[in-house]
Amino acid sequence: MESKRVLITGAAGFLGSHLCDLFIKKGYEVVGMDNLITGDLSNIAHLFKLKNFEFYNHDVSKFVHISGKLDYILHFASPASPIDYLKIPIQTLKVGSLGIHNLLGLAKSKNARILIASTSEVYGDPSVNPQPESYWGNVNPVGPRGVYDEAKRFQEAITMAYHTFHGLETRIVRIFNTYGPRMRLNDGRVLPAFIGQALRGEDLTIFGDGSQTRSFCYVEDLIEGIYKLLLSDYAFPVNIGNPDEITIGQFAEEIIELTGTDQKVVYKDLPQDDPKQRRPDILKAKELLNWEPKITRAEGLKLTYEYFKSLTKEQLEKIDHKDFSEFTR
């Protein structure tokens, strides 16, 4: 039987590279695409020798052409951390508008099913907790986070328009905080920031008073949920994340205990529009996909910390610093 072929955008990024691994493992032909604005080829270097993997260095905000058949498209190309999308706001908006339009057109022309990576950020600073898919959100469209939040909200809107108007097979995953190997240190997200500070022997920085909450899902669990959603028959958004909620203050204590260090915790002002609570309602994922996370935070943190400890100083520095100069047009 002929193997199915999938296009994964953002393939050299944190989640994209794990998706490439999963689909290769399941016997798919995988086409990876990334302009490397935040991705890193080292995340997928192990795949280049495989005959069922090919890679295109391309910006999906420009016209996208793939020869041959495509069964599935997974759109994961986008800056996803505050440091990234605050440095490159225009590119963040373009990949969430021009990019998704190009890929929806490609899916239509190939008669392919498309899954888009949305985010819990569509809920903004929520007034309900946990956040169900039926909650419309509390988003500031002109605030500093608006470039990311509204790009993702537009992605969802245009994807549903293609589904209802053209009958396109579409899937929407709303991803909550995820962690694991291949994250970039100091990308503005709390977990890699804490681990990076611990590895360097620095004090841990908490923005705000530490009472704000997050819910962390290990990447292996998240990727499995995404795969199940892709193969489902449900076109509306589905939350995928871990509902085990913890305050940032408690989380800092867990990192200090994990790393065996004696850093202090320092506090700085909370950034504008930073969400006070973040916890997914995953009832829909449980009912529709028979999915829920299996890896505990203690297990996942240990695996993640071991990954970062195994990297060389040069690799850590490469992860720590990203040059956006060529993308700031």
C-alpha cells in the first residue's frame, strides 16, 4: 500500500521537529518546510539521511508549491515565544495570515486535510478557569501580545471559512504550555528560562508576584494528541494540554529542587497583558480523541533537564541566542 505524504511547516522548530519524528516513525513520507527564523536544522539533522524525508528552506508567507500528492498538511510555522514575536511582530502576523492563506489554498488544490496549530493565547488573559473551547477569550488586539494572539485567532477564522465555504477537511488544535527536549533556552517562556538560569547558576526571575498559574504538558503527550486530532472527524478547535495547574512561584521551587542548586528567586514587573491563569479544559479531547496526558510533570522535567545538561557549551549558546537581523524588514 502506498504510504501517505504529509507536509509539516515549522519543521525545524520545537514542536515541528517532534512531529516529523512521529510521522517518520509511523511510516509516512514527510516533507518539512521552515525558513529557520526561529527553527534550527540541528533539530531535524538526523532525518536528512532518510529517503522518506525531504526539506525545503522556504517562507510560507510566500507562495508555496509542493509537487506530487499531499494527504495532510500541518501548519506549525510561527514564532511562538514572547521574545520572538516581540522582536519580529510583522513576520508573526504574516505567517498567521498570508502563510495560512497559502497553505489552505495548497490543501484545497491537493484535496489534503490540514491541521493548524492554534494556541491557548487565543483566550488572552482569561476570566474563566479552566478555559473550555467555548470561551471566546479576553484579548487586547493592540497590546504587545496582540501580534501573536490575533494572528492565531485569524488563523482559526480563515480555516473555518475554508471548511464551511469550500468543504475543506480542517482540524484546529489549541496548544497549551508545552515543554521538552529541543526547546530554546531564554526564548521568553518560563520553563526554558528557569532551566537556563539554573544551568548558569543565576537567580530565577519571576515576573509578577508568582501567583499566576500555568499548566505544563510534556511534548510527547502533546504530539500524540495532535496526531489523534488529525485523524479524527472533528473540525472545530480542541484544547490539547495538561490540566495540572501550578503557580509560577511553586514551579520555581520545583526547578530549584530538580537542579539541586540554591539560587534565590527575584521578582520583576509583570509584562502587559500577561495571562494570570492558564489551564486547559480537556473534556473534549478525552471524549472525542480518547486522549489525556500520561507523563507527570516530575517525569517530564527530569527528562527535559537531562537533555539540556547533555548539550555542549557551544550548543547551549546557540540555543540561547537567535539573530533576527535578516528578518526585520
